[in-house]
Amino acid sequence: MKMKLLLCALLVSAFSSVWAAPVGKITHLSGILSAKQADGTAKLLSVKSEVLEGDMLSTEADAYARIRFADGGEVVLRPNSQLKVDKYSYDEAKPQSDNIFMSMLKGGLRAVTGAIGKRNQGKISYQTPTATIGIRGTHWGMLLCNGDCGGIPTASGQPPADGLHVDVQTGTVSISNSAGTFTFEAGKFAYVPDANRPPELVPPERAIRVTMPGSVAVNRGTGTGIGSDSAADCIAE
């Protein structure tokens, strides 16, 4: 009897894995994008490829990718970025089940929230090595630097400082680490040097704003845009 129950559980688990519902889809892609899945398998993605909960998405050099999630939220990844979809729960009829948790391990992104960001603003967060970012109905961007941001222009001509750079276009974000929790509103720029120091408010002339090429930043199907490169990476007055 126990053996039968064990076999049944294994079959249910395998069936669930094979038929896992997609949580998003690739809508724009320039370059190479791969996904390492929860079971360890890896595959290359293309436009219209599905994204699953547990996927680790990685862009190669010179690659940009745009993902549209089930609730209408969108993320655009910069080259040499890694984003893991740790948890994604959305049911239009069950707001109480909303939950998005992602891990940004390297690189940069721009994102706009969808239905979850409008109806459950405390249910979206991104973990980084430096801090956790809580999203409140927001269009925002972040860039992680660890000696690998040399190609991004700044007002000083020097590469962006190592650490986490965040900009908020609409809504608010909260940034939390061992130094506390800090909130930044639309139009603000923040820099977090490391996991043990609080975020610093950065003036616009020194700010880093993540931008994307027009071919990826603009969704011609819906007319929505996410950080077109008509603005410089470094916002200078």
C-alpha cells in the first residue's frame, strides 16, 4: 500500500512538472537568452518562448530580452544579466494568492508592474546580493555593478561604482538590507554600496538610469514603453 502511495505521489509530481503553467512569454529578443529550469535542464529561448516559475534567465553579451508576465507586468533585461523567477503566483479571480518574488544576481533591468502591482502592491519583491527591493505599482530600473559596468557612461567618465543603482520613474520602491528599510518615490535615484550600508539618495547629475534600445523598449503591440534609449544611461543636467 505504501509503495502504491509513493508511486502515485511520484507520478503526480512528474505530471505537475511536465504540465507546469507558463508564467510569462518572451516578446522581444536581440541576442542569446537561455533558461536554466528548476530541474537543472537548460535551453535557449526565442521570441514566443514560455517562461516557467523557477527559471533562471540569462542574457549573453549584447543581448536584450523583454518578458511579459501573466498579470501584464513586463521586464526588460540588459546584456550579461541573470534573473531567477523564484515565485510567481497570479490568478485573476484570487487576489489573495498574488505573489511575485525574483532574484537578480547580476546585470540590469527595467520593469513595469501589471495587475498585481495595482491591486496588491506589497506582493512584489526582488532580491539582490545588496538589498531586497519592494515594488509599489512602479516603473523602475536597477543595475548591479561588480567590476563589470565599464561600458556604461557616466557624467564623470568613470564606470558606475560597484553596488546597486536604482531609479524610480513612477510609483515607489522600498529598499531593505541590514541597515534598515528606505522608501524612494518617483523621480528619485538611489545607490546602495553594499548589504551593510543604507541606500544613498543620488542627485540627478550623478544618477544612473537603466535604459534600453528602442527596438526592445517599445512594445508596438500595446504601445507601452520601458526606458527607451532616447535618454542617456547617465542622467545629466
